[in-house]
Amino acid sequence: MTVAVYPEGTASSVSADTRVNIVGETRESLSALLLAHGTDRARLGMRTAQIWQWIYQKGVRGFSEMTNLARDYRLGLQDVFSIQVPELALRQVSLDGTRKYLFRLGDGKEIESVYIPEQDRGTLCISSQVGCTLNCAFCHTGTQAMVRNLTAAEIVGQILAVRDDLGEWPERGRHPKNETRLLSNIVFMGMGEPLYNFDSVRDTVRIAMDGEGISLSRRRITLSTAGVVPGIHRAGEEIGCRLAVSLHATTDEIRDRLVPINRKWNIETLFAALRSYPKLSNADRITFEYVMLKDVNDSDADARRLVKLIKGIPAKINLIPFNHWPGAQFERSTPERIREFASILFHAGYASPIRTPRGEDIMAACGQLKSASERSRRKKQET
């Protein structure tokens, strides 16, 4: 494991800059800002596209580098606008290559992102909120108070900052499509419930999918929800990326305990919404996430109930060995039990990959870095 710590107040901090940050603006809102700033309407579309490409395709952080814009125009832009991403406060690199990031926001709040390299892809797990309201019993983030939603700039900024760290921006004069994509997939499975921050998440996905920028296919972006039923249909209509559902139980009794939002929208209500999901097809299966908890939700009976629940829904089930964290009340199911559970799903005709635990040597459970940072800060204040 390697650890890099970036002290608070470094040059990358966004807290002192009062200019308008244009990261996270949609094309439409960016055009509106440029127009209000005095950009010639006849050239507005071209200027918007040029700036967009410099930020999202080439990774530029300063207007002075935008060499296809006139010098006086660049100087005017940099007086009013900025290109800012969250401050990298700490980075840990696991022995298996997983990278965990603690980002510090402009108001001093902190969030986490995790980059997981695999043979055929590189997946970034990003956060949508500071803290979380859901209080899922097995999730470390659930032990933290909900603070606020992230802005689109703070969500998109995680993607840009990780690409900075990976060094995957193209060399000047080269297009990203000619290079290996180290960051090829995005999942909204970090801190927070994405559908409780709908507008910022929607705008982030649109920016990520834009062909003249980050340029990720909608099938390479997955939004995970714990079951915010009113947002599911809207997500299919307005966002359109792949959907994952944090299920984790097959009865209301157990799910009420593990995922308290189930008390508001129970399993029957949730599955009714999923069956009418606009993007549902064999090509766009819903992924069900199922954390394997010893003697809680891992019986053969649970597996058979799960098969009945998802019958008729194009789906796959990710079986996730519980990632233990200090104070957790659960234990990981045994490897044998997980395999037997997966076998029942497989023989029923469903893909049921068992996720390989990653980054266990670097506080891999979501929220642990943030909690450790807060404890360290409190100790310093007490001394």
C-alpha cells in the first residue's frame, strides 16, 4: 500500500477563488454564461464547443492554454471564470492497484472516490452527496451524518481529478480515442443516494456521455439506487444510463433492517417500478447488488426468493462479499455459502458474478477515509 497526503490549503484548494467555476455546467448553461459575459452570439456555439473540448477532452485547467482562442478573449474569460476540481487531500494505492481518494471541497467538506483497475476496464466509483440519509446497516457511510448534496461541478470534478492522477489525458495534438482509456466506466456507488441529488447527477451523466468531451457510452455509466421509487422512471427518461439497485434482501422484514428506505417503498413497490423502467431490455439489464451477510441474507431460501422476485426482469446479480469495517455488526458470508447461493441463481438462468474484494488494505469500505480524516482533525483541535 502507498499513501500520499496533500495538506489542507495547497495550491489546488478551491476555497479562495470567487470566480464562476464552469466545470459541471451543461453545454446550454455554459453557452448562457459565455453569452452573458459578452461572447459574440454568432460565435457562441463555436466558442462553447472549443472551451468544452479543452476541459473535458484535453484536461486543461487554465484559459491561457486554450490556444485556439484569441489572447484578449482568454484574458477576459480568466478574470470571470475558473476551471476547478476538488482538492486531492489523500490518495491510497492498494497492493491490487485499487486507488482510493479523499477529496476536500471548497467548504472544507470531504468525500471519497475509488478507482478499480481490471484487465478489460477501469471503473471509477464516485460520490453524489456528502454523507447519506439512508442509514443502510451494513454501510460505513450510513454512520455519517448527511451534510449536503454535491454540485455537478463536484461530481464531474471527481472524474477529472482522477484522470489527472492517472495521467490519462492525451498528449497535445493527440485525440483520446487513440489512447488506452484507463478510466472507462463510472458507477454512482460512492457516498450518497444519487436519486436524492437528481439534477446534479443527470447533468454529470450528460457531460460524461458527451462525444466531444469525456465521451463515455451510456452503457459504461451505472447509477445505483437503494430504491427511491419516484426517481426510477424519471432516471430512465432523463438520464438513460444503466441502472443498479441495492437490494440486499428478499423479504421486507430483513430489508427494513438493512435498507431502511424499504419502510417507505417496500419490495413490492420497488419491483413494480423496476418492471416499468423505460430502458429495460435484454441489452440493458438491471443489476441487482446483493451484499452477502453471514446468517442474515445468504440462505438457499433467500436465493430462491430472489429468483422469484426478478422473474421476467432482464437482470444480473452482483454478489458482494461484505467489506468489514470497525464497529460493523455483520460478518462476511463464507466463500462456500456465497458459491452455493450463486449456483442457485446461475441454474435459474441469471448471471451472478461474485465480486472479488478489492482494496482491503486501504480502508476499502466506503466512508472510512472520511471518518479517519475527521477523527484526525478532532484530535488536532483537542491538543
